[in-house]
Amino acid sequence: MGINVAPTIANFVTNEIIEQVLDNLDWTPKMLMKYVDDIFKIVFTVEKETNGTLPYLDLLIQRGDNNDIKVDWYQKPTAANRILNFQSQHPLKQKEAVAYGYFRRVLSIVDDEFKQKNIEKIISILRENAYPMRVIKAQLNKFIRNQNRPPQTPSQRTSEPIRRKRFSYFPVISEDIKQVFKGKNEHLELAFKPMNQLGETVFTKLKQKIETPDQINAVYKIPCGGKENEPCSKSYVGQTKNRVRVRMYAYKTSTKHVTPNYVKPVAPDEKSDDNKTALPIHAENTGHQLDFVNVSILDTEQFLSRRLVNESLHIYCNDSMNLRRDVQGISKTYASVLQSVKARNKQSQRRNVKSNAANPMTVTQPIDEEEGE
């Protein structure tokens, strides 16, 4: 449901389907509820045993000769046995957890007489997914040790829970960083997440793309269009929780009647300019026109505190016209890294300015100048 009209259309469609289905039923459902395109109903079914066995979820329940119950592991005939491949770009801990979780889930529920058969079956599945035998044996032995270990009493458990900090995963480098931090703080642990997601790299995005003017919770960049024979590489970086088009309308209004080439000296701490952004100040001092057509989205973030940090980083890394007070929250620890990023961005922006001056862009999505909040 990527557009606003989608819930209304879904209601019409599901209502029509429900009416057609109910008209053709020779019975009336005891309970039927609907919310947009989600339908809830209760249907009671009965499944009978076959040859003394009855599958239930991932269990195969067997009735013995003395009417005793035995439990084995059950897989549907259509099971593909496809799990996280060992060659995938994921942290080693995650792959080890997959193997350990397989042993733990199956061997904890089956009866003893089925354990050896299921161990061999799990090993076969793991081998199909490129897991080496050293990892498989290590995780099987770990499960056996934990099974034989007496449970911890409340007094033996640590009182302070472990806090985990999440970072993007890079092969080899992330493992080395984790080893450096290991043992430094017993209540802090680094957790890594893969950078490549299937939804971003393989599968088609079915939802309608939100155009720049309709983005919310965004960090945006407004390039300076300069003036005739005077290109400008400066840009303004800002953030908003509302739609970008609303903020652009306010900026257009504030820069519409500025006096070109107004050279009044402006100090960042001057009280008269406390409520004035760098956009009208830049327009007054240079006589340049801001390019409100080619506004770009640099980042999106729901939470204000994180969005403000992202805004400060983008201000620092771009050739921006923002005032000094906009970047005062950045730690000097990152200065050297950000300086190198800023240098690369400046070179790229200057190349783009020269290219745009020679080949003006054709605009397909202008922001409506007359639309306000």
C-alpha cells in the first residue's frame, strides 16, 4: 500500500469478494471479521491419524503398541532444506547459531530412539548448504555440553543484562574488531548485520516510489543555481518531519523578495539573524537563484535526534552554505574522516556544476510553487 488511495481500493475489492463468496456458500460462517484487506475467520478442522502417526507442525506423533506416545521430527515432502548458506556474507556467529539452533530445536523434542537418525539428517542438510564439518561438529558438541550442564540458579546469573551495539558487517574486519573489544566490558557486546538485503538487491520493490516532494522525515539538499555565467557549487542541507514540498514552499517565500548583491555583513551569533536560515542570506549576498527543482533526498530517519545528527554530518561533508551553528554538535574525533569525505564531495559537486552549465538538465518533477502546508 504505497499510495494513499490503496486502503480505499482494498476495502472495495475485499467487500466485493466477500459478498460473492457468501452468496455461493451453503453455510454461514460463525465468525467473520475484516480490516482493510485482512480477513479473519474461524474454521474447525479434524485430521485423523494414518498408520498410527499424526503430523503436527514440525512433530510426527506416533502411537505405540501400548498406546504410548512417541515424538519424531517431521518435515513436509515439499521442504527445500534451504537455510542460510555458509558462503553468504554474514557474521560467523550467525552461521554457527543456525547450525546450533537446528540441533537444539530437533534434538530437544524427539525421543531418544530417533536422535541418531535426526542428527544424520541435520548434518546432511547443513552440508547441502556448504557448512564445513568442523563447524557442524563444534555446534553439535556445544549442544551436548549444554544439555548435560545443570541449569543456572538465579544467584549465578549476572544481574546486569548484556547490551548490544549494532554495526554493519564487513568480512574479516568486523571479526577482528570484535576480538579487540572482547573482554573489555562483560556487559557490552558488538552485533553485526549484513549490508546487502535481498529486498534491496534481488526482489522487485512493489510499492510505489515516494517522489522527492512527498518525502517525510527527510534530510534534503537544495543546490544553488548560481546566475548567468556564474555557476555555484554551494548547497543548503536541512531536515524536516513534514513533506519536503511544504518546506520548499517556505524557502521560496523567504527568498522570493530578497535584494540581490546585498552585502550586509552577517555574523552567525547576530540576534537579528537568529530566525534567518542560510538560504536567504546566501541569496542576498550573492544574488544567486536557488535550484528548488533539483532538490535531492540525502537520508530519511524517523527519530528527530538521529535525523539531526545525519543533517550535521551531511552539512559537514558537503560544500554547504549552512551557518556554523548547524555543525557544532559534531565530535572532533571524526574530523579527519569527514574532511576526506568532504574533499571528495567538493570535487564531485564542481564537476556536476560544470556539466550542468554545459548541458542543462530536463526537469520532470517540479515542485509546485503555489502549494503550501
